[in-house]
Amino acid sequence: MLLLTTTRDALLAPLQSVAGIVEKRHTLPILSNVLIEKRGDQLTMLATDIEIQIRTTTGGHIGGEDVSITVGARKLQDILRALPDSGDISLTLDDKRLTVKAGRSRFQLQTLPAADYPRLSPPDEAAARITVSQRTFKRQLAQVSYSMAQQDIRYYLNGLLIIADGSELRMVATDGHRLAYAASDLEAPVTPRTEAILPRKTVLELARQLADNDDPLEIVLAGNQAVFRFGPIELVTKLIDGKFPDYERVIPQAHPKLVNFARQPLLAALQRAAILTNEKFRGVRMVLEDGVLKIVSTNAEQEEALEELEIDYQGDKLDIGFNVTYLLDVLNNLSSETVDWRFNDGNSSALITLPGNDKFKYVVMPMRI
């Protein structure tokens, strides 16, 4: 039974859009598959891991009968990637086996019934609807997502807090050692205030899929689910149920010492100093003196790196230690030429902001070295 005839890229592009969330090993074998539905000239692909579901629909596929099947996502993706991008590909289904033909190549894949494939139902009623450009949301994610925890016992830290409040969209992430906050303006105000914690896997998938353009992204927050619609893609995700820490209490308000750094030279100096840090603790000392910043790192072999930067600073000497990874993360994910750095003393957190911009804040705790 012929399902369809089409080009390689017309199959591969939607498959790559959904296959990123498919786990290599799963207790339910069918979750390693992708659901393929053919209706007329419309082809729908859907993948899920029970927590997240991605669906995409494309048109213009030639011939064949209407059908719903599931087939191994990674295997089909690998086959399509390995085929030449010229020429047509045909899919046929016979006796529960899917045959992929392209030129003189033929592959037979085992299928499982579409009726057994689990699905997440999009919510009926929405607590909040948000529309923002894909570029704005993607860049905002990039400013905070690196601060999410990984496999923390405080499960609500393994995600990203999103808050829609009036005409502002805020994002916050923290792993207990550092906290990143970013805000952007909404064209259409959202009332009442709505917040949700997106799972880490959802955040990473959105960062991968969203385009760096002004095409719209529609976000629906409802109950324990969120829906993201952009282009031909619909992503449905469960939300993390928990109480996110009060981030406003963490952000320092009155640190007296302010230093403005050129971002790129500071980043380069920290990258060089990081080479000789202790592999486990990754600590560097930052010593502030009149007109100069010294960055010092040592390791268990008693090797030492010293970097010096000229800065506009006059005041008391300050010696403070940080995990260099936390500093590299924030500097790598900002695009501004300069950053403002506020200190209090060697035992207090530091606050990194952008000059003349209160929509980004990064708090990092010191470490003893």
C-alpha cells in the first residue's frame, strides 16, 4: 500500500522537528517511535516522551492512501539523512512493515499500531495567552537558561520560571549558586498575573527550535500544561508543580562598589585563567585594586595563572572568589559590549547588569578559595 511519494527534505525536515525529544531508551518501546498520519496531501508527525509532545504538519505530498502508523524515529531519521538529497522517496506499508525506497536503496522498518501511541491533549481553557516574536523569546531564553539546575533534588529548580504580568514577560532560572533574570515587553498586556515553571527539557527544545526572526510565537498557559505554537510546530508540555524561590529577595539592591568591564576582554581573560583552575572546584580569585583587576587561578599541582585588566575603579581593595564557569556562562550569553559589576565585600554575592538596562540581572554567589 503506497503511503506517499515526496522529496527527502520534505520528510526529513518535519521529522527532525519532532525527533529531538525521543529518548534512545525507554520503558515503553512505542515512545521510541514517531507517529505518522497521512490525510489527503497533509502529513502530520508527532513525537512524545509523556512529558512533552511535538507535532508538525506539512502539505503537498503526492498520492497514497490515508493511514496512521508509528515507526522508529531515530532509524528513519538516520536513513533519510544518509540518502542523497536529489530524487524522490516513496513510503509503502505492507504487513506492518514500512518500506522506504529511494533510487536503488530500500529499507524495511517494523511498525507499531498508531492506536497504542500515547498523546497529550492540549488544554481546553487557557489561563493566559501570550504572543511574542520568536526572536525575543529565544534571546530571552538564552539570557537565563544556563542557570537552570540539573537533576537537583529540589525539582522546581530543574526548570525555568516564566511570568506574564501586565505588559511584561519575565524569566528566572537558578541552581542555588547563581540566578539569572531577564524581562521583555509584551505588546498585548496579560491579566491576571500568570506564572509557570517550564521543565529543563522543554526549555532546551524551544531554544533549539525557535527561529531568530520576528515570526510570532503563541504561548498558552493553562493549569499544569503549556502550549507553544510557531510556524507549523505545536509543542505541548507538562509544567513543573512546585513553588519557585522568591527571586526578588535574592537580587541585591545596594552594593556600593560598581565596576564597568568591557565584556570581551574580561571573557578572554577568564577563559585563559580557567585553564589552570582546579578541575573539581573551578575557582578563580578576582582582586580589585585602584585602576586594576587581577584574576588569579591555581590548581592542585601548584600551577598559577595571573591576568591583569585596566579598569576604572578607585576604592577599597576587594578579594573575592567565584566559580569561573558561572562567570563564563553569563558573559558568553550576553551580546553587549560592556557589563556593570556590583560588589559589596568578599563574602557577599555579586550583581551583573547591563548599562542603562534594568531588564537583565545576574546574581552569583562567592566561593572560598
